[in-house]
Amino acid sequence: MRVIIEPDYDRMSKWAADYVAEKIKEANPTAEKPFKLGCPTGSSPLGLYKQLIKKYEAGEISFKNVVTFNMDEYVNIPEDHPESYHSFMWNNFFSHIDIRPENVHILNGNATDLIKECEDYERAIEEAGGIDLFMGGIGPDGHLAFNEPGSSLSSKTRIKTLTTDTIIANSRFFDGDMNLVPKQALTVGIGTVMAAREVLLLCSGHHKARALQHVIDGNVSHKWTASMLQMHPKAIVVCDEPACDELTVATFKYYLDKERGNL
Ligand code: GLP
């Protein structure tokens, strides 16, 4: 695992955007051979999306031949609800770039058959040839997408019930009212993310320090599902300094030295 430590949120976002843009350019995608990008929601990737939009506006990058698969979506809130992940993605990213709407994939949390929806989604990823780069965030309890503590580390796309921790954390988007937060979500599995060729996780802020400590310094555990990334051949965690508050000095220095080329 590669760990990039940046001083603050803005620089973390910039590092991630430069990396993602470089990967897309390097792949030189075409309509026949598009670049497949996994997309998260939440506050962690907002800065990254802003930076990617800037790059698009500056003519540095195009998303015409990029196919996206989102990580998750709440069950049973209208697609046009301001806090649905459909709304989040269009408002914060897709509406500002040249992506083709038919290349956007987001789970439908209102499908009549939710199990089939998840199976179809998994098949669509496979048929697209797999995901080249899966971006993601980390929940304060170490979850990845909506793979809550205790989720199978080889899980595929499915329905999950949200933990109280996540409902509390996400209530900030629902007027601080836990009762308004959907109780279930559709989410890609840890196995789905692990099947991507590369994974890039963002982790920012002191409130994520405990999760980051478990993900980087701890053991692989279904209690901190993002820790499974330790088993991925090409995973990067980009974080800011406040998120490193619980790492040992040895770990912190090791990753800084490694990136500075001192090791
Ligand atoms: C949500 C999402 C996750 C996200 C996490 C952290 O529950 N399902 O994909 O990574 O919360 O969110 P934030 O980045 O807002 O802290």
C-alpha cells in the first residue's frame, strides 16, 4: 500500500486529482476502450471533484471516454432528493464535465427488485471490463462504500443496513435528524473494490484518525472493512496530517520518507 501524507484537505485533493487525471490521460481512452472510474460520494471527494472540474475547464482533461460506476446509493429516497447520491454526483461533478450520461452508472435504490439491481450492477462492471481505478473515502468507523463493520471482505454488490454510527455521521446531510437518514443502502462490496486494478482512498480530518490507524497500522479485519486494502496489489491512501493523528511516529515518518525518496 502507498500512503501519501499531505498537509491539509486542499493539498490532499490536489494530489488525488493530479493522480486521477494522469491515469486517465495515460490510458488514452477511446469510445471502444474507455477508462472505467469508480466514484464515491461524501465530503472527502468534494475537493477532488472540484479540482478535476478545473482541469476539464482548463482543457487539460476530457471525460468523454470515461465510464463511471458509483459506489453506493441509499434505498428508498427519490432519485431527485437533494441528498440522493444521484443528485450529489450530478450537482458536484457530472454536470460540470463532458461525461456522456449513458456512461454514468449509479445503483437504483428504488428498483422494484433490489437484489436483481445489485446483480445487474455487478454484471455491468464485469461486462465493461472491470474498473481501472476505484476512488473512495473512509467512514469514521473504517467503512468503505457502505460496507459497514462486520461486512464480508469478499462481498459483492448488495443491500446493506446502515449502522447507527453511519446514520449519526450522515444525519448532517439531513438537517441533523437521524430519523430522516435512510436505513438501508445498495453498495458495491469489498470484493468489488478489490477487483479494481487500482484503488485510491481519501482520508481527511482528525475525526478519521482512528479509522486510518486501523486501516494502515492495524490488522486486516472485517471490523474496519477498508483495512482489506492492505491485500490489494495497487492501493493508495491519500490523507491529510490531521487524519494521521493516531498513527505511530514510525509509520508516519516511514511513509513521508518513502515518498520523499529517502528510503
Ligand atoms: C458514507 C459513504 C462512504 C463515504 C463515507 C465517508 O457513508 N457511503 O462512501 O466514504 O460516508 O463520508 P465523508 O467523506 O463525508 O466523511
